[in-house]
Amino acid sequence: MLLAIDCGNTNTVFSIWDGTKFLCTLRTSTHHSRTADAYFTWYTTLVNHYKLDVDITDVIITSTVPRVVFNLRVFADRFFGCRPLVVGKPGCELPIQSRVDAGTAVGPDRLANAAAAYDRHGGDVVVVDFGTATNFDVVAEDGAYVGGVIAPGVNLSLEALHQGAAALPHVDISQPDQVIGTNTVSCIQSGVFWGYVGLIQGITARIKAEYGRPMKVVGTGGLAPLFATGEVLFDTIEDDLTMHGLTVIYNYNKNGGRSS
């Protein structure tokens, strides 16, 4: 079985893949100092809690936090006896190479999203990924990652507003009942929610116009369903997109550089 690990700036997600489906998805906060032993203790506690009978033989990792990768490598080697594939590192091949400026390091999560989008939709796709940053990933007709947009994430914007303006409270994001707020909290919620709706609409429209071809817009990440309630922003929402991309990349490498 495959253990797919997606380590982001805020959360780290472990998903167990049996070759046809994900058996479970486990989530923890990302800590730079978490050791391989600590990961294993957390992992085995939840696997036992859910009474899962799993035999991990392979591990693949995507991480936007370089300092965490070392301990995840040790975790895979020490407890599963395997050398993990790490997206974006030597030894992990991509089904289709990116076409970006020379010397540009593309985030490994974005590479996984591109692989998943092409596998499921056949290219000409914009992936809107809600994480610590809000990423727009452009996937060409042949599946290549060809660029995108990075905007501040929703929760990051809320936190920055709270820290930068002493009189403003920290609030949770939600869709307000009306655009015009009648108290401080509803004003902030309206500004952030409808502001990001406008951001998503505006950027995807400009990407489509610049790209010059019909494109499908795929939403992913924890807040994608919330923003889908405000306007028709996405053609589809896929909460497992990055993880699916990891299985695509894994299969490509296991098949000796051939798509399955």
C-alpha cells in the first residue's frame, strides 16, 4: 500500500492508498521540529483507532516546507523500510515536465495538482487551491504546468488584518447574510468573503482571456466548498486533488516513466 503525504505550511495530510481508493485520510498541524518517532506515534495511534489493517510498502511526499522533509524521509525509512519519492527532488520523475522560466522552482503541491487535473480532466484547466496561499495553477492541453498566480490565503489575510489593525478582532470566515455589514465582524466577513469571490472571478477570467482556449476551473482545498456557495466559481470541486496527483506521480515512477 502507498502512504501519500502532503505537507503544507499549515497542515500535513497522510492518506493511505490501496491501489484503487483512499482508505483513510489523517490530518495534523505542520511543525518543523516534529521527529520521525513523533510522526509514527501519531500515525499508529490513529490507524489503530480506526481499526485499519494496512501494510505500507511505499511512500510519496510533497512538501512546501523543506525543513520537514528530512524527518518525513527518516519516518518512511525507519518504520516502513522504504526510500520515499519526494516530488520535485531527483529520483521522482513527473509524467509531463513544466514549462516555466528557466531556474524557476515550482511548488511540489502545484506539480501534484497539475498531474491530477490532467489525469481527471485532460488539460486546459485552472486549479484554484485554497491553502495558506490561494494558488491558481494553469495546466496546458498536454498536461504541463505552465504557470499561475499566487495570492495571500484567506486565513492569512484575516490574521494579517487582525494583527495590523489593533481595533479589529480576529474572525472566522463565513458567507455573510448580506454584503453591507452592520457590525465590525460582519463587515470583515463581507470584505474577505466577497473580496475573494471577486478575486477568484477576476483572476480566472483574465487567465482564460490570456490563455485563449476554453478552460475548466477546478476548486480544491478546505475553503473551496464555502466559496462555491457564493457564486458559480468552479466547474467542479475535488477535495482529494493533490492526493490523487501523488498517486498519479507514484504510478508513473513505478511503471518506469510510463503513464498507467
